[in-house]
Amino acid sequence: MRKLRAEQFGLTRKVDYGSPEQNESVRQIVEAVRAEGDAALLRYTEQHDRVKLDESQLRVTESEIQAAYDHVDAGFLTAIREAAANIRKFHEKQMRQSWVDVQPDGTMLGQMLRPLKRVGVYVPGGKAAYPSSVLMNVIPAQVAGVPEIVMVTPPSTGGKTGIDPYILVAAAEAGVKEMYRVGGAQAVAALAYGTATIPPVDKICGPGNIYVALAKRSVYGVVAIDSIAGPSEIVVLADETADPAYVAADLLSQAEHDEMASAILVTTSESLGDDVAIEVERQLALLPREGTARQSIEGYGAILIAETMTEAIDAVNRMAPEHLEIMTAEPMALLGRIENAGAIFVGPYSSEPVGDYYAGPNHILPTNGTARFSSPVNVDDFVKKSSLIYYSKDALLANGDNIMTLARHEGLEAHARAIEIRLERERNA
């Protein structure tokens, strides 16, 4: 791994908005699905996934979902159910209520919360088939009260129409009743604009490849989206007390995700940095996904040596990482100084996979430094808020002149007269 002084390291990475060719390809797919509906979905599924379907095969049947249970092992089923319970319990604590505030003059102000009606969850297939992400997208929407949750996921490539049984089981355990075998930019377009088979949604969530990300960016405004996610990131903040084997293992837990994943150690101990570099090499050789992890470590991995913990924390805050682990002698003492991070893992036993799979907090997190202003997926992502205003006659008589003053200052006479007509009538009554 590269070893650098903290001040030598570039703390930002370029956001991938796709090549001109990729953007044009996505534009054509989205427009075709918008114009042709199911016909375009079937054509692009055959072209990109090499699977020929007809309209009747787009929706996953109940019998297929039940059959999937025969292909998953009992240990997985136990683990996914316990993880789902933990995720649900955590997100239930995020629930907010509508509220009203009644003033002595009869004015009533408030906020009404309502769940979105229909949400689409995109689930990748192939090497990026992650049942855990199904839970992380679906359960917060369920807790928020979304009545219709639909999942789209690509069929197996090479002529097979099946879907990873673990994804189907995870979706069924999370309570999804409506699933479709379609992926890529065409699936995003179908969720946004609707087809004869797939009704449109209000929001699209879930990770995908660059074509899925570009399609989500393209349809934003027609529907809401969660985010445009970048490659996975982990930063470990450590001092001389950290175990280098633990640090190396956690760095590699993200490096194996993607060749562009970022794994960085920030430490005040040069000797720890040396030991972690050795341990990373040792553990890399034992990984089934060594090739992917090695490209990540060589391209986007680093060990940053800081002179002081203050300098180390400053580097962490400027990176605003997706995942941050704190492995120091007194990690809780540093927690209040962390300003920017998607998820914070405190102490040597809070390894990043604990949050990825089981603890309960959401693992869909802001990337590319967006933790400076963004949050993990949560229940608020699936509700909308309406302001409630009931103004009494006494309140309008007391405040109407101020309202008209502000309206006329902005040159909006009709606004002022909408108040004036009421004041004249009530004052002359």
C-alpha cells in the first residue's frame, strides 16, 4: 500500500458521470422504454442479458418465489430473518409523527407526514447480487408505511430466465409481493415512466452499475431517487494500540467489493502503518477475490501518517468517508470530533461487516465525500411532508398589514390584494 504523509494525500476523488457513449446509450434506452413500454424492455433484456422473454414472463410468479426457498440453506434463512428483525427494530426508532401547534388567536400550524405510495427497489444481479441490500432498501420503506414496494432485478444471463434464489427469498422475507425480472437502464426507465406490465413509482432506490446510475440521474425529477452511489469506501482511524491484522482485514473487506473501492488507514503510528502494509499483503494472498481487492488496494488504497490525532481527524473529516472505523485506545473520546462520515464503527469489535449485514443501521451510505451533506438511507427517505396552515380571522386582522407590506416590497400586488380584500371586508363589517 502507498504510505504518505497526510498532507501529501489528495482527499477527493473524481465522480464518474460516465463517458459520452455511455450517456448516449442510456438516453436511447430510457426514451425507447418511455415510448414503447414492454416491447423495449423485452428487446433490451434480450440484447444485454441474452435472455428472451415475453410479457407474461416479466413478473416473477408466486410459485417461483416459493420454489426459491428450496434452493437456500437453513443457515442463510435464519441469518436473513434475524438481520431483518434487527434492521426493522432500528428503523422503527426513526419514525416521526405529524404535529400541530394551536395558538391563542386560533391559528393552527403544523406538519403532516404521509408515506410515498409506491417505491421501486433496484437489485443488481450477477457478481453484485446482494440479498442484504434488499433488506436495507425495503424495510425502511415498509416502516415508513409505503403500501406498494416493487423490486426489479435482472434475469440470469445466457438464456436463463431465473433469478438468484437468495435475492428472491430476501425480498419475500422483507415482505415484497411484486417483483419483475428486468435490469439495467431499461428497468429504471420502466419504474419511472411505467409500462403496460410495470406501473410507475414515486421513488427509485438501490445500487447498480454505471448504466443504472446514469439512468437514475436521467429520470430524476420525474421520480425521486436515493442517490448516485460511487465505489465503496472505508477509512480506519487508528493509533499504536490497534491490531494490524484487524485493520488489514477491515480494509480488505471493502477492497474486495470493486476494483475502484477505496481503503485507507489514517494513523499517528508509523510502525502500525508498516505492520498493516505487511498484513494486507499476507491476507490478500488468501482471498478468493484477490484480483479485485489487489487492484483496489494498488489504485485507491493508502496509509496516511499524521503527526497528531488532530491532524488525523482533520483528514478524516475532509474525506467524509462512507465507512469510518475508529480503532484507538479511547475511541469514544474521539467520537464527538468526527463531523463527516456515513457510518461510524467504534472499537476493535465493531468491524464494518457488522453494519453491512446484521446490527440494524442501514448500509446504504453516502459516497464520494457526500457524507458532508448526506445521510444513510432512513425512514425519512420514504415519507413526504406537507405544511398545515389554518389562519383565524383574528390572526389575519392582526398580521395582514405586515403580509401586504412584504408582498408589495416584492412587487406582487395580487398577493397583497388577496389579503387586502379580506381585511376591508372584515374591518368594514
